[in-house]
Amino acid sequence: MAGFINYVTASFTELKEHVTWTSWPEAQRLTILVAVFSIIFALAIWGIDTVFSGVIEQYFEWIKS
């Protein structure tokens, strides 16, 4: 149990004294940047999926005939 307490204490010390936190405006800017790129990436994946789905559908229609 003492090992766990030492680990938690050392972790809090590390967070308080050695970690450099970004400023609030920088964190907001980076959050918006990640959200925008996530939306763009999701739309790109959706578009590729739609195209491939149509191609596969056409392929099976062609095979059926």
C-alpha cells in the first residue's frame, strides 16, 4: 500500500512542478483546430465510403446481369 501512496504522491509532484501546461487561449485554439480537422476527416471518409459503396453496388448489378 505504501508503494501506491508513493506513486500517487510522486505523480502529483510531477504534475505540479515539472509539467508545462498550455495557456487557456492556446488550449481553446488547439481544441478548435482538432475539431475542425476531425470533421474534415470524417467527411472525407464518408465521401470515400459513399463512392466505394456505389462502385460495389454497380459491380454486383453488373455481375447479376
